[in-house]
Amino acid sequence: MIKTDLGTLIRSFFEQHLTAQRGLSQHTILAYRDTWKLFLQFACRRLRKACTKLALSDLTAVTLCRFLDYLEKERHNSVPTRNARLAAIHAFFQYLAGTDPRHLAHSQLILAVPFKRHAQRVPEYLEREEVLSIFGQISCATLLGQRDDALLRLLYNTGMRAQELVDLDVNDLRFSHPYHVRIRGKGQRERTCPVWKETLQSIKAYLAKRGVRVDEAAPLFVNVEGNRLSRFGLRHIITHRVAEAAKSCPSLLTRKVTPHTWRHTTATHLLQANVDLSMIRSWLGHASIETTNTYVEIDLEMKRKTLQACENLLPKQGKHAPIWQRNPDILRWLAEL
């Protein structure tokens, strides 16, 4: 095994590859960082070495497999989380194999460690009546009420991710026709999404209460202290508003509604409105159409309508019973079986 400074390789991976070459978001880079912190700490404990003494040769496929078991059994991570950690480690060794062929054989052993299969959970979404119940309990008489109304309208309108929403500035919105919002998505990919007039009216009312002009480069949504709203703040707002709506809409009592639930809701309602899948893909910023296809599986109402259409193709039983029921010999034979 070639002796190489592990610290130098990891630093190059984060600073040159992830940031400069791939241009990943800060959120993704931090997730990769957390994975490598856990992996290196685990390797240090298992090998009884200081982190500064670790070499690339210490990070074997066996060590990786035991690390993955540790994540599941001791840290109680879910299978998707376990697979996400593995993906971050795979990314490093893919980079390593491409930059220095001397590390190819070692990298191949690591990359051969497979992702774990798991049952795909069906994404949950809100019914239209539930969405209306949530909006119905928001009072726009206060600044926070106006903020939450504007925030949830924009979230439902666009189906954007939580981080995409909190990263928005006021001037990312176009308040003149054609109305739209510029969204910075995963991998620094930008997209535009149409915005309904009612959504813009709610946002304008919120900005007016804050005393913010529509052309400012200020954060679009802020917390009670006037700072940019965080993803955790967004989750708290949704949890609070759903809890209030559940008092009059009992079906919400059994729901765990997150910002991503609103994203699933937007996708499903667009599908129910017969919007083309390729348009929904563009609307949500999916990298692959396969991701968008998953929403076909969650639309129970569309399945019910499809089943009804199939029922109409079946022959109807009219006034006369089937031939086997009208033949007493067949009935007698069946009774004697």
C-alpha cells in the first residue's frame, strides 16, 4: 500500500474537488464533513491510533463495513442515513482513484462496499381540505401571521425545498408580469418557478408590514429577531400551524407534516391537475425524471379513478344469470364435490 498523507488527501477533496470543481452547496459539504468526522473517529477507536497517525491504508473495506454496522446498531441511524454516509465515503475514493492511479486498487475495494436495500416509503402529502384548514386558521392581522401565510403560500405554490426557501432574498421574486421566483437548488443549479398572483399579494402585504421594498436584497423571510429564517425555524412554523389547524381538522392529528411534506403535496396536486411529468420535474428541480415518477405511486385518488374506468370494461350481469347458474346439472355436480 502506498503511504500517503491522509490529511492532505482529505483536505484536497474538500477544498478543491467538492468546493472548486463540483461547486456543491455548503449544506452538502457540511454533511460530507460530518460523515468523515464520524468515520475517522471510529477508525481511531478501532485501531487505537491518534487521528494524526491514521494512514490511507488504515481505511480498509473491513473497517468501512464495521463503521456502517456501528451507525445502524449503536447510533441507530436509519438505512437511508447509513447509505448517505456511505455515499460521502464513496465520493472521496472515486475522487482518489481519478487523481492518482496508484490508489485505484484500494479505491475499488472501498467502492465495492454496497448500499443497503430498504423498503421505499411512500411519500405522504396533504389533501386539499387539509391545506385549506391550515391556511384557514392563520390570522394575517399580525406580522407573524402575515409572514406564515406568505411563507406557506410560496411553499405550496412552488414545492421548493426548505433550504431553497430560507435562502431566498426579496429581489429573487419578480413582482411584475410574468410573476416568478428564482430558486437556487442543489448543485448550485438555478431554476425559475411561476408564482400565483395571490401568493405575490400575500408576500407584498408581509413586506409592507416589515417596511421592506420589493427590490431590496434583504432576506425574504425573517424570524422574530429580524434575522434570516433557518430551516429549523421553518419546521417550527409548520409544526405550530398544523397543530392549530388540527383542532378543527382531525385528520391532521395523525400526520407528521414537514417542509418536505409540502413539497410532496405540491407535486401530487400538480399531478392530479393533469400537469405533465416533465413540467413537474422542472417545477421541483429534480435532476432525474425517475424521482418525479415516484409521485404517480402516491396518488390514491388517481388509482381509484383508474380502477373505476377498468370496471366499466367488464361485462355487466344482466337479467339472465350466467349459463352455469342456469344449468341444474352443473349446480348439482358442484354441490356433490
